[in-house]
Amino acid sequence: EDLRVDGRGCEDYRCVEVETDVVSNTSGSARVKLGHTDILVGVKAEMGTPKLEKPDEGYLEFFVDCSANATPEFEGRGGEELGTEIASTLYSVFSGESSVDLKSLCINPRDHCWVLYVDVLLLECGGNLFDAISIAVKAALFNTRVPKVHVLEDEEGSKEIELSDDPYDCIQLNVDDVPCIVTLSKIGYRHVVDATIQEEACSLASLLISVTSKGTITAMKKVGKGSLDPESISEMMETGKRVGKSLHVALQKTLDEEESLGTSRQKVGFLG
């Protein structure tokens, strides 16, 4: 009947709270609350050397930390496995050519580039982790400011790098093509988006679909012990595209509104 325990339809998200620029010593940060799931992402831009196979591009590195307070399962070494799984999923989602313009992070081919260290901290787990993390990563990248760099060459041909003194003289990343993950959990004959912990316990298998704002699927991954038949996979993909597009529109609108407030924006931070 398209009705869930909490009154939502099968394709409805819970209320998502997004706040950017919450950590002062980062190049960009964001905090996302989705139901009882609470995620903090910080991005730090540091200078590094381009990878050999891509000499004219910067790159992203992901680190995931599962706070022991997030859920009792993370006590001891419980969170490490999940942290590794989330990091590898983020690598596969962001390995696509189109997600972030990595060429814009190159300073000097083969010698210098910007490396974006993306730190994900799980503060609380209340179901649907991957979607909340992908929203937080996109918001943090939107908030990231990379300092402008000038490469000076002297008469002998040696290059010197000069960072701009003006803190406002920086590059903002283009996140239009950064995908968000939509997780579809199969329960019985139906599939639902944004499953709560209780719904995840009833679901035998889920499909993680990484969708861009244009509705293009860039990566897919099945999680859970159960199986999915081909017919339901194609149905889930269609739902994922539809839900993903509207998720991107709502997120971009919120980020633009927050950006337009500038310095007059009231910060909520961790006290809200």
C-alpha cells in the first residue's frame, strides 16, 4: 500500500539536515543528519605529487572513522571493517572520470598537485549510512576552497611555487557531476529508499546505486546476504535514478541558499 511504519511512502527520504563549514581548520566541511544517522566530513587540501599514471591530475584520498559512540557494534575493532568497506565504496564512486574535475587540482604536471584528504566520521548510525555519507561528502566538497597557486620560473628553469596571500583568492570545486548514493533495500516484494535500522533488519539485500544530478548511474553494488532477481534490479535502478535526481536538486538548492547568506549565516554547529 506504499505505506511504511513511520508514515512515509516507499520512495520518501526522512528529513535531511545539512550544514557546511562546521570545522574551522579544514578546507571544507559538512555535517549531515538523516534521522538518527549523523555524519561529519572534513576535506583538507594538501600539496602532493601527481600519480605516475595521471601526471596532470590531483586526486582524492578517503579515510573513514567509526566513532565507538555511534553504535555498540563499533566498540573494540568492530568499526574497522565497516570503515574499510565505506572507503572502498567511496573510491569506486569517485573513480569515474566525471565526478570531480581532477585536472583543475593539478598545479604543475608531474611535480605538484592538490591532494584532497576526505575524512568521514560516523557520529551516530541510525540506518542508511551510505546515502548520508555521500550527501555529506558532496556538501563538504562544495564547501571546499583550494588556495590559488602561481608557478614562477627563474632564468635557470627551476620552478618555484607561490601561494596567494589573500584568503579569499581561492578556487571553488565544481560539484555538479559529483554523484550521490541511493540505497534501495528490498523488503518482501517491494523496495524502499532510506531504510531505518528496523527496516534494514527486515531487508535481505540492498542495492547501492551512485547517481549523478542528470540521472546517470556511475556505480552499483549489492550488499546483504540475500539475492536479487534481474527484474527487481532493473526496477530498483529506475527508482534510484528518479529518487537520485530529486535528491540532487534538493541538496543543491540548500547548498546554494546557505552559500548566498555569506557571513551573515547563523552557525548551528554541534550545539543545535
